[in-house]
Amino acid sequence: MISIDKAQFRIKENERQMPLGVSIGGPLFWRELGKLIMEIPPKLKEYLDNNRGSLPPITDPDEPLRIDSLGVIRLVAFLETDFGIRVEDEELTVENFETLRKLGELIASKSKAVEAPHRPTPSPDELSR
């Protein structure tokens, strides 16, 4: 997880790119801060840090992961077994596995799909009860 200090630095650094009306400490500041801070499961970060060969641990969510194709296949297997997240063939793109942030976004999108199961449309009889 990115620290508050680092997130605040990034907001100050990118202040010119922030939406109109967002000022440091203002009401929209916290919404923008939430976009920068993302929950990365500690188990995932630990897996990546331990399985990238001699590379140092990841400290920046936008740092390239630098994993090869076999590493991606192993990571997908890890996501499926440990998180119950199925990665579809069309999702196996360089962009989705480029950085910890992109990987977190993929996991978040898959998690939302799992959390919101499809409910069948109630019949007219059920609605009238």
C-alpha cells in the first residue's frame, strides 16, 4: 500500500493535472487521494517480491514489475488458486501485468464482478407478493 506522504507528494507533483476544483486538503482532495491509494493484498506483494528473481522488493506501485512470460503464467496460477480470480485469455496483456497498480486494477475489477453476482429477474408473480 502506498503511504499517505507519498500519495500527498504525488498529488502536489501532479497538481496541474488534477481536475478543476481540487485543492490540497479540499473536499475533492480526498476523492483524488483515494484514486492514488489502492489496497494491494499483502499476500500478492509478498508473492511478487519473492518471485522476481534477484530484483529488489517493489516500493512504488507504478514501478515496472519486470516479470517474464513464465512468471506471468505462474502469477496467473497464483491468482487463480490463492484469490479465486480467473484471468481470461484476452486479459493476458502486457498492460495488465506491467505494474503493481495495473495488476491491482485488474484484481479489483475481477473482485467486483465476483462480489456482484448476477441475480435473476423476478417473475411478475414474485413482484406482486
